[in-house]
Amino acid sequence: MSRRRRRPKREEVRPKKESRKVVDAPVGGYFRWSRAPEVAMLAVLPVWIAYEALRLYLTPNERNGAEALVLSALRFLGPHGLDVLRVALGITFLVSIVFTLRQRIPWLQVAFVVALEGVLYGLLLGPVSQALTFFWLDRGVLLSWPWTASELTGSLGAGIFEEALFRLGILSVLLLLAGRATRSLGVSRTPGVALAVLISALTFSGFHHFGAGAEPFDSLVFLFRAMAGLVLGALFLARGFAVVVYTHAVYDLYFYATQPAAN
């Protein structure tokens, strides 16, 4: 008697559930993103575009002192030194865009808040610096509008180029040297950082009183600018390059706008 073979039961094929791919949110937050170099470059881009456009249209023969200093250093490249600088800045901005998009940072929102933060600090920079130096104008303040073309473009240029030179450039190099020195000596980094900020502030203040077309030296004005340089240096350490660019530019605009009207 033969045994019947049982047919194997067909296994029910259940449709596989599609696994949802979880996209990680960008790591960080506003205070971290706004200090990132690539985000800072994009946040400063509107100021640079406005400066170049207004300068070419309103004051084509004028340049900010720090910008002129940078261009003089590029003289070895011949008549194309300015073009090289612009191409280098353009490449820097493109690289910043690539890095920012890869990290999925909401840079437009960050740049907008950076601008607001810089406006706030710019309005506070004058009173804070005056309080630090006990410097107070003995004349009334009267709002005047509009700015002259030279004041408008000069303010934007100062925000970009002076901060790029004295904070992003000189202060960063001094911080690097101070860090190496303190590590080799085995001491705290704090005195080195304080000294770097002080040297950059004094250099920033002295820059306005030396060279062709500089202001006559005045001890109170020098001290005032040195105090402003200390504030900007501390702000650069705490909040990054983009914030100090907006702070410096807005302060200069506020300064010119609040000067007494000429009789």
C-alpha cells in the first residue's frame, strides 16, 4: 500500500513593507551654523554685492582703506590683481555653497537672523565703546538722511574689508600663534587670547591714523576705536565673521546718520 505524499503548503507571500528612509536632520543649531565659515561667507555675500554695485555706480574712484591695502599687496600680479581677487572670492563663495548644501543647513534663514543680530550689535557698538572709554560727544545728535554716496559705500566696505583684514586675518593668525605658544609653555590659553584681541584692536585703531589720507592722530579717537576693536574682537570670537561684518557696517551707517547737520 503506497503512501500518498502530502503536497507542501504554499507559503503565503506577504508584500514587503517599504522601509522608509530616515533622513537625518542637519546637526547643529543657529549659534553653531552662524559661526561656520561657509555659512558666514554666504551671509556676507549680500553686503559684498551691495558694496560693489554701489561703489561702481556712486563712487567708482573711491575704495575702502583696507581694500586698498589688500590690492596694493596684489600689485605683483600686475593690472589683473583686482580680477584675481574677485575670482578668488567667487570661488570661495561657490565652495561655501557646496559645503552648505551638503550639510543641509538652512543658510537663508541663518543669514537673515545673522543680519538682524549684526544690526542690533551695530546699534549698540557706539554706546558700548563710548562707555568703555568715557568718551561722550559734547554736542547734540540730529538724525540726517540720506547718507552721502561716499559714506554709504564706505560703511559697507569697512564692514567687509576691515573685518576681513583685522579680525578674520590678523586676529585669527594671532590666535593661532598664541595657541601654539601657550601649548608649548603649558599655560592657560586665556592670556594669549586676550593679548591677541588687544593687539588686533590696537592695530585696527592705528590703521586709521597712519598712511596716505589718514586722519590726524587724536588720543581720544584712538582710544575709542581701540575699545571698539576690543568689542569687535570679542564678538568675532563669540559669534563669528558674518556677525562682525554686519555689526561694523551698521555702526558706520548709524554713525554717519546721527551726525549733526552742517550749518
